[in-house]
Amino acid sequence: MYFDPPVLHRGALRPAATTFGALRRGKTRLSPARVRARFAVTAALVDLAAITLSAGLVGYAYHELLYQTAGMTLFFAGTGFCLGIIFVITAILREDYDIRRYRTFSGHARRAFLIWNVTFVTALVLVFTTKTTDLFSRATMTLLYGTGFGTILAFRSFVVVGLKRNDRLDTATAQRIFLVGGEDEITRFTTQNDPWTAGVLVGASVLRGPTTMADDLALAAASARMLRPDDVFILLPWSQEEAIDGCVEAFKRVPAAVHLGLERALSRFGDVRFSRIGSFAGLNLVRQPLTRAEVAIKRLFDVLGALALLAALSPLFALVALAIKLESKGPVLFFQRRYGFNQEPFRIVKFRSMSTLEDGRDVRQAERGDRRITRVGRFMRRYNIDELPQLVNVLHGEMSLVGPRPHALAHDQQFETTIANYARRHNMKPGITGWAQVNGLRGPILTASMIQKRIEHDLYYVDNWSMSLDLRIIVQTAFSPKAFENAL
């Protein structure tokens, strides 16, 4: 049985015939394939214009300022045009002008940076082999490299914004999806999947049962050939092997990717992937937070950063130690047990900011107006200075510069029993600063929602780590007002 379901579109329900009506130009309908082709040409021309324009501006500005002549403008514009041709060809080979890549800003900087470097290296080889290096100074080449990359990103941003504002292009940007399977499974798929990220549903065929399977599959395959989807999802329980085999055979003759929908129990895992280790195959439900290469990169960054900060901040350390000793009796440093990577305990080191040294089964959180906090301690806490000795923990390998902030053991044990997935914070080393802290989630935990939001930010960091995210958090720690909110 075939039915044409309503299409989910940016949270709204609209009939499939309306959403999938091809783009109109006057009275002429354009197919999604033609729309994608036209967009690819437009995007390529935008990149070509960006590079040509930036090169011409560099030539004009450089020679106008130094030699009061604009005679090199056309020459540099021509050079930029040649660079643009190389860039566009490389981008085409990498399928970078697929309209679906322009649905979001994400990824453009990385892809453009790679292609721009390939373009520049190719150009340098050509200039060297043709012995024309004397036509370009090092200053103009450096300016062109930086200006060209920036202009490409700026022009692409305008294209992305324009695409987001043009609802008529949704047909071409979204993956066209066709469903086949049980009625309950199809209903569940359409209600649980985010339409803007999953694609656009063009149709679905219900398999009524074993007795009508052959007829249902023939009708489903014929409908799919007519609707031309990009992807076909088979939505059946995995125990129905014979029905699944029949679906695969039927849809092999349809020019679309065929997917087996996940079992209901697997839908709660957000990053399920097929994996193979030697002769073993299986479904990867939860990925390892960092690969070995990423662990090595993060560790190298931590060691170099900790050494540099310790050297730069040593005068501040001496002043803080002196202030602590002058104000109150007791040690300068405070040690407390915390859980680190893989829930392995370690002793965190901080500048002492309180008159007490609690490290037992019952550790009372600091509160606003807490009399245990010294005057020097209040100043240190306000600007995160009390955390700086943890650079030593970083050098020891117990902590990282960036990661989920470690809690006292007593609080860890309490939260682990009440908050789902809390222990996943320990899948990465704890950090001196973290994603939760730079978003203002620090200080005393007064309600269940406060710790819940903090954990959500920590788990986001664990699941989405990148070196650029670490650098962003470090910059925000130093300069963002949010990083200093809720300090005691």
C-alpha cells in the first residue's frame, strides 16, 4: 500500500506536492537536479569573483601606497583569475559545490582552507617553473594569501545566508527520502526525526504482511522509481530477515542509496556506526572520545601551554603566595581529592582561598557570603586565580588545560547516583577550565537544573572535542564576561 505522507519542513507540515513542486521560473518547472547544477555554477563563479577581486585589490593597494601607481591592478586581477580557476577546479573535484554543503556555515573554513592551500602551492610551482618569481614580492604574496582566504569565506557566507532565506531551494538542498516498511515504524520515523537535518520525505510504502509482500514491494519499487529519492530507508524489525532481503532485492533496481533503519532500542544512541576490527564486525554505539592521535595532540598542547603559563605567571604566583601568608595562617596551597580520567582519583592543587581545608566525606559547597572565604580568596575566586596551580596537575598528566571541571569526591558520588550519564564526564581528563564554565555555569549548585545544565555542557564537550574548541574555550576564559559570572 502506498501513501503520500505530509512532508515535515522546518517544523511545519506541508503537503508533499507543494513542498516537492519543482522550482518555477515563469511557467517552467526546474527539476532538483537542474537546480543543483545551476547552484553549483553560481557558487563556483562566486569563488572565482572573490579571488579575482581580492587579488586586484591587493595589487592596487600595495602599489598605490608604495609607488603611487595603480598599473599593476589588472595584472594582479588576472593572476587572481588564474588562481580562481585552479581553486574552482579543485573544489569541483572535491564536490565542494554541492548545494547541501551550503545549508550551514559549518565546514566551509576547513574545506576552503585546504583547497586554498592546494591552489597556492600549485601556483607557486607554476611561477617557479616559468621563472616569473620576480614579478611577485613576498609582501604581495602574503597579502594575497590572507586576503584571498578571507574574501572566499566572506563571499561564501553571503551565499549561505541567501540560501537560508530562499525557501524555494529547500527541495534541492534536502536529501529526498523514501520509506518502506511497517506502518508503525514509518509513523515513528516521521515523528522522531528532525526534518531539517534528516531530509525531505517524498513518499512511503507500507508492507501489509507476508501474503501481499511481493505485490507491495513491486508497487513500492515502482513508486520509488517515479519519485527518484536519494535514499530509501527499510523500516522493519531486524528479526524479519526474509522481508528485509526482499526489500533489498526490490530496491537494488532503484538508483538510490538503500539503508536499513535502526532497531527501536538503538535509536537512543546518537552516533551509531558500522565498524570492523579485523574479521569482527558490529555496530559502534558510543565512540571513543579521542583517537590516539588526538590524545597525543591534546597532550602536547597541554604540556607546552602549561610550561609557557608557569613561566609567564611565576611573578604572579609569588605575589599571591605572599598575600595569602600575610592575611591568614595556614598553607599557601590547598590539596583535595578529585576523580580524574576513568574515575581515577588524584589530588588537585589550588591556592588556598578559605580558612578551612575540607577534604572528607562531607564537603560543604562555598556559598555567597561564605565566611570561610578569605578576602584574598574572594579576589582570587573572582578572577579564577586560585585555579592556576593546577598547571602542575596538567604537567603530571592528571588534568588538561581544557576539560570538564572536577568536583569534590563527595559531590561526585552524590551526582553520579542522581544524574544519568554523569560518569561520562570522566571519559576525558578534567580541565582547569571548561565549556560549562565559559558559559557561566560555575559557582554553587543550588538546584537540580543547575547541575543538569552543567553536565549537558560537559558531555557536549566530550562528544564534540576539537583543537579549535579548546582554543575557543581558552580565549573565552580570559576575555569573556560569562566566564567570570557566578564567582564567589
